[in-house]
Amino acid sequence: MASATATTISDGKSLGIASPEDDLNQEIIKLLQEDGRMPYKDVARALDVSEGTIRNRVQSMKQSGLLKIVALADPMVIRYKADAMIGIKIASPSTPRKVAERLAEFPEVVYVIWVSGRFDLLIEVVCETTEAFQYFLETQCFKSEDIDQIEVMSGIEMFKNQFLLKRQNNG
């Protein structure tokens, strides 16, 4: 059984048993990524620990913000009429944070990340119709003084849609 380690995050709080570097937590996360509804008793059996240990670890990781169990819908399977990633260059004097906060308010925007490289932000927009997508582009991107340029990138085929907790190599 892996032992818990205390890790401090940027605001100085200790993560305790919610540490992302903890081997048991990583194994729990891997199993829940495969099936987020897997019963704690099945997780416990697979990892050879008690069900209470799993319950405590999952609750601690959820409370610390390390773990969030959600349903992910693959837009390629659902076949929305309009689903695209949009690369955004911010217009001066605005900032990526301000534009990200503004765009994150829209339900069509399902993903927002501040990136380095030729774009400042990368967002994913999912709409029920091409008309709704066009309206979003016209009103929130093309007519916005805080956006200088955009590049719309439509998905053709999804090969993988999963965030994995990667182990840090400390040696």
C-alpha cells in the first residue's frame, strides 16, 4: 500500500492524502478515468486496499480540487453541427485572462486555455447548428475589440479524448 505524502500547493495549503504525487491516488485516478462510476469496493479490490481508504482518498482529492468526476461527451460521436477549436490572438491593451473570463461565460465555450505560441488563447466552441456557431463568431470574436485575430480549426476525426495524470520523473 502506498503511503500518503503531503504536498503544498501555490496558496500554501497542504494536500495531505490528496497529493497528485501519491502512488495510490494515481492508481485510483487511472481506474476512475476508465469508469468514473466504478464502485469504491471495486476500486478497493483492484488496488488491494480497504473501501474506506478509497472513499477517503476520493473525497479528499475532490475537496482539494485535484479530482472532479464528470461525464465527457465526445462531440464527434454526438455529431454537433458545429464544433471547432479557435486560436485567438488578443488585441492590445486587453489581456488573455480578461478575454478568457469573458468567453468562458458562454455555454457554447466548453474549453478555454491560455497558451504559448502563435495564439494567446485556445478555446473549443460547440453549437447545435452552424447558424449558432456563425452567430457566436460574429458577435463574440469578429466584433470584439479585445480580439485581434482568430483561426478556426474544425475537427475531422477524434483519435483520443482523455486527460491522463502523468507521473513526474523526479530523478
